Amino acid sequence: MRKAAYTLVGDNDLSALNFAHNDSFIFFSTLKEGFSDNVCRSFTIKTAVDGVVHYKINNSYFKVEGNNFLIASGQPFATGYIDSPLPTKSICIYLSQAIMAETFSILSARENFDFDNYLDNYFFYPSFADHISSFDGSGLSRMIAELRFNFHDEKFQSAAITDEWFFELSEKIILFEHDTCKALNGIQSAKYSTKKETLKRLYQARKYMDENFLKNPRISEISKFCNMSQYHFYRSFRQAFNLSPYQYILKKRLEHSALMLNSSFDPLAQIASYCGFIDAFTFSKAFKRHFGIPPSMLRNS
């Protein structure tokens, strides 16, 4: 899948936070000082890798530092500021209202939902109380901690931030906020006719992916082809085939690259580019992870 948006910001520049963003994105910053009055334009998670960031949301004050993270719904009146003698590294994750609404609605649905009207704004947007959470063993904490680690050690890999990453994060947030999972009761108890229709559309989607995997189609494109909402397609595909759409397409691309290695003398960089990888290093790493050997060894053998 094509990577989703992310932003890296240097010292004394919070201007990126003052623009409207309707899509999900990640805002990384390293600042000694800064102020913004538009820090909660949509559902957001905020964490400080080094230093402290101060937030005020609807007259409530939050101090975000290394051992915690802030979860906040979209709020019109929210400010954030940094004032430190040392650089403060912080991360703001913004999730679009559409993603959060769809994830919340599908995970909490007890009845069958309307397949053919998924674009008619019938999803419900969750509104959780803004609060600070400590890092624990939850799936949400692990995702945030991994992002923090990558940024802290300057190993941030933009290729890891895909559409699926945001879908998975939104799912982890809903589960984190509904730890009793009461809203999820009955999620596996859909009628047989619904399951049958779902599988039919998933087969259509998989055929489309088989024919277009070299183009790296996005989830939005595939789900539109099979007339499913994005998150519902992503989750149903993962349940039906035991791997995500991204993993399925990656597998197809790697298998095709193996065929090219065995049937041509094209340079690795050229094969990597043809199969949709940003460079030969990324390709070699993914190839070895999947097949257990580097591409050069396969070609030599």
C-alpha cells in the first residue's frame, strides 16, 4: 500500500498544526519553544519522547511526558505549548473522523449493517473523555511505544506508516477505551447471508488485487471496487484470509520478484522498483524476511 501522510518539523515551527487536515497523519517535532491553538482538530494521540508538552483542552490541563500519552477527541478549543531550554521531541497522531466513526460503528454493531449505503454517513463518531494514560501492555501502548522508539533513535521508517497502520491504530483505540468489550458483543454472530455476501465481495477484491498488485492499490481503491467501506473490507479480509490486504499484496509482489530473479539478469534495484519497492535495501529486507534468504542468494543459486 502507498504510505500515508507524515510530517517532520524542526525547531520553532508549529505552523503545520495550524492548517486543516482531513486525512489521518502523524506530526513529528523537535522544538525548544512553540504554541498552537489548534492541536485537537480531530481525534488525536499525543506523546512526548523527550521533554514535556503542555495542553489545555476545554479548561482541563494535561502534562504529556515520557511515561504517558494523551487521548483526545476533536475539540475546537485546545492549545498546546512547549517552553524548554532543551529540545523537546513530541509526536501527534491525528485520525480522521471518517476512520474513527467507521471503526467504532462496525466494532460496536450488533445488527447487520447496510452494505450498499456505506457512503451515506451512517457511521457514528465516538466521543471519549480526554485523558492521560500510562504505557502498559495494551496493543495501543505497544503501537505508540514503537513509534516513539523509532523517532527517538532516528530510525523512523515512513514506509511502515500505511493506511492499514491507521486502521489498526483506530481499532486499538476503540478496544482500549472499551476494555470490557461490551460494545463488541455479537461481532462474530452476523447472519449466514451476510457472511456469504461478505465473502463474495472479498473474493472480488482478491481477484482485483491479483490483477493489480504491482500497482500497489490503496485500501480505498480496493474497497470501492468491491463496494465495501474501507475498514470493514480491511477487517473482513484479515479475518477471512488470516493476513491483511497489505500483507497479501506484499506476498504477491515478493513472489513475482522471485520469478524475475530466476528468469532475468535485471539489477536488483530495477527489480525492486518494478515490484513497487522504494529502493533495493527495502526490497532485500522484505525478501529475506519472507523467504529466509536475501535475493542475491536466490539468484546465485
